[in-house]
Amino acid sequence: MTRTESGSVQPFRQLSDTCAARLPRSIPPVLRVLPTLKPSHWQAAAWVALVALGLAAGIGMREPMPADEPRFVLSAKAMVESGYWLVPHRGQEFYAEKPAVFMWLQAAAYTLVRDWRIAFLLPSLLAALVTLWLTWDLAARLWSRRIAWHAAGALWVCLQFGLQAKRGQIDMVLVALTTLALWALLRHLLVARSRGLLWLGAFAAGLGTVTKGVGFLPLLVLLPWALLSHRREAALPRTGSALDWLGAGFAFLAGTAVWLGPLLATLALDPDPALESYTRELLFKQTGERYANPWMHVQPWWYYLQVIATLWLPGALLLPWLVPAWWRRLRRMDPRQVLLLGWSVLVLVFFSLSPGKREVYIFPALPALCLAAAPLLPGLLRKLGVQRVLAAYLAVLSGLATMASMAALAGWSDWARRLAAQREIPWSDERSLLLWLLTLGFAGCVLLAVFGARRIGNALVLFTCWLWATWGLGFMPAIDASGSARQIMDRAGQAIGPDAELGLIAWREQNLLQADRPVAEFGFKRPWHEQWREAGDWVRAAPRRRWLFVLGEALGPCVDRDRSLAIGQSNRRSWLLVPGTAVAGDCTTPPFPQDLPDRE
């Protein structure tokens, strides 16, 4: 007897068939199919719905926060308001650190939903769902549907995936494109020759390159494939003719031309010096020079080991079991593992060779490693040692969340009040945050009690759903006012009154974005003393009506400090309001010791 005929399932099937037969014919075919779905389909749909709800929870409930989010929204907003989408702007200056593609996506999302609080997070949300599906589908094609669920689940529970999915930054979209490129290239290389898939993979890599400069990384999978084909040529499918690979090269260029094409065409027709300088900085300084000789985020060679050990939890806890199993499969030259692991190692080595390192740089390798781990997970999750380690991980997280929140709420510890004071968070918001943290701890304890160590995988998936729901519904809204600079900009607007004019010096993107009125700004990367020179001319034209919002450490000697107003702290910086009448007219501000252009 097959499973579908067993007593435990047969009644459900009979009930489904009866319901389907009695449905009115006017009901759409899609809805008529629902009652006939198998229990496994309903279970899969429930898991997908929970994951989607966890990712979407809280969207629209907060403003953009540093790092990166305000500058991207500022650029996207300028595109929508000006109608000029070719080059992103940050205030009056070109924003040359990143290409325009991600800002295009945010601006396009705004044209659909007409709400920036939703639009700035929508590209990352959709990219996360696409990445999960691509991971599932590729695992199903390389192994089986059962393995596919383990691959998608492994990616879902890793902390870095959720963190990036809930942020309005480029990296989640980049990972969706690199995973799409790998999905297409690996299907072509390992499953069956397909010119369309080969070209799609190359196009996605090109588009990823003009989304963020390292989008070409999926093409490195051809290196382990070349080694593998040399060792096991007879066991691999044919991978295309010279014409196919030539077409792939053109497809890659077509992907980069999505943005570079209009940019270079505009330069050819109108060689604007400012646009030429922008193009040189983006294509050379922010790519090759930033990789070889970075000026920020300099870290030791082992930096990514700590990233893996923390942000890739709980997956990193399984490495003592995964590494030996991977080594055995590599020795057998399993082509799936050789390409997935070989490419992941190349990505790690590529970024480790550069002195400049950030945790998000190696994020593109995470889906590939989850794919490589997926066929091993069913066996590993039956091991007592693995079950105990994962159960301990969930117990520690849940225990810490429960004890920390209860200690703060009961007054046993003042850590929350100190945090609230440092970030100027009202205690009502801090209390709400603590209550959400308490529910997270309780949820973890309940899941651990219900599922136990034997079904710890299910417990982790559900805990992750509640973790990101708590993040979106509780944590981020609680710190929104202070973290986004909305609170301090509202305070500044109230202090100067509705009829006053405001100028910004040594400002951050969130200050311009959250200002309650049109503001004057005097450049973002310009040295502070040059901003003061232009701001002085501006305030002297109407000194009684005009005010300057100034970073505390950028207050110059030409200002009467006794008449300046300390407006508060935001994003770990102190800010001042300077009335126009407090700025001396016959004074020149000298360069500041730290007065260098802000380079990301």
C-alpha cells in the first residue's frame, strides 16, 4: 500500500475530493484546486507563508536608518522628484560610491506604492523571497525536493540572511542576482546543456556588476568546472559550443549595459566634466582602487572567520560535521559539491585578499554553502550531537532574551535605561521593545519544549520566523525616531519655528531626508571650512530668519558658541543649532584637522 492510500491520509483525500466536486463552477480554477491539494502541499504552503510573513513583518513601520539606507532613499527620492534617473544624487552632488540600479528599484517601488516607508524595503524583501526560491529550485534539480526544503531552511535560519532581507541596502538584491546567475550556470553545467540558461547566467552576472561591483563573482564557478572537466570529462554533460560562450560574453555585456549603456551614451553626446569625474570615480576609484588600496573598513586577514562564526549561526555550528563530509565528497569529485564549494572558497579568498573587509562582502557565498550542506542535513539532524548543539543554541538565545528583558522590566538591571538614555529613546518605546524581546524568549522556550531536540530543525525555522517578526514589529519601530534622525530633525524644526529657514553643515543623509522643510545644504563631501564659507554668505542674507544645523565637532571659530543651542544626539553624534545672528561676518573658518571628504 502506498502512502497516499494509507489510513491516515485517505480520509483527507476523500474529504478533499468531495469538497472539490461540490464547489460551484463559477469559482476560479485556481481556487477549485485548493481543496484537492495533498497534505504535504498544505504543509509546504504553510511554511512558505510563515517565512513570507516573517520577512514582511514591520514593513512600512519605520524610516530609513544608517548605515546606507538614508543615502539610497535620498538618491531614489531625488530621481522621482527631478525625473533624472541616470545618475544618483546626494543633495546637490553626484553620489558616486554605488551605481544607480538599486536606487532605480527603490524609485520604481515608490511609483507603485507611493509610500517611501514601504518602497525602500520592498526590493530587499522581494530579493530575499527570490533567493529562497532559487536555492530551493536548484537543490531540487541537483538532488530532490526533500533536499530542496533543507537547503531553503538552512538559508532561512542563518542570521545574516534575515538581517539583510530586513534592510534597505544593496546586498540582498546583489545576492539575488548572484544566486540567479549560479542557478542558471549550474543548471547548464551540471544538469543539461542550455544556451538560454548560460546566457541568462551571464546576463545576471553583468546586471549584478552594475548593481554592485562584485556581481561578476558567479563567473568564477567556471574555474572549478574547468578543473572538474579536465578530471572527469566523460561524466559531465556537454557545456556548449564556442558560439554559446561567445553569446555568454555578449550577454554579460548586455547586463552591464542596462546602466552603463545610457551613461556612456550620455557622455559621448555631452561630455560634461562633472559627469566624466563621476564616471571615473565610480568605475576606477570605487572598484579597483577600493579593492587594492582601501581607505575604510581595513580588517585583518582572518576577519571573515569571525563573520562566519557569528552571522552564519546556527549553520556555523554544524561545520565540525560538515567539513569532513564535504571533504569526502570532494575526494570523490562529486561535481555538485566541487562547483558549489569551490566557488564559495574562491569568493572567500577573493575578499580576504583585500585589506578592506565588511561582513556583507561574503554574503553571496551563503546560499551556495547552504546548497552544499543540504544533502547532508537529513542525516546530520538525526545525530544526537547535532541535535544537542542546535538545541543548546536555541536555549541560549531564548534564555538570554527572556532574562535580559525580565531583568530590565523588573528593575533588576538598568542596562535598558542606559541604552535608552544614550540613544534618546523614550522609556515607553524602550518598554515596548523589552516586551517584544520577552515574547521572543518565551517563544523559543515553548518551541524547544514542543519540538525537543529530535525535531530541532522545525523549531529553528519557526523561531526564525518569530525573530524577524519581532525585529520588524517591535525592535525597529522602537528605535525608529532616534535611529532615523526623525526625532532630532523634528526637534530642530520646532526650535526654530515654522517660518525659519534651515541650512545644514557637516550633515548626514538622514538629516536631509528627515528635515521637516526644504533646506539649504552646501555640499556633502566638501571640506567643512568650505561649507562654512558658503553657509556664511547664505545666513548673512537673512540672519534673523536663517539657522544652521551643525555637527558638534564641526562648529567653527566664527560662531558665538554661547548663542548656539545644543539640540541633542543622533546616531552617536552631537548636533547644534546656530542662529544666523551668531555667525560673524568678518571671520574666515580655517580647515579642520579631521576635515577630509567623507568617503564610504
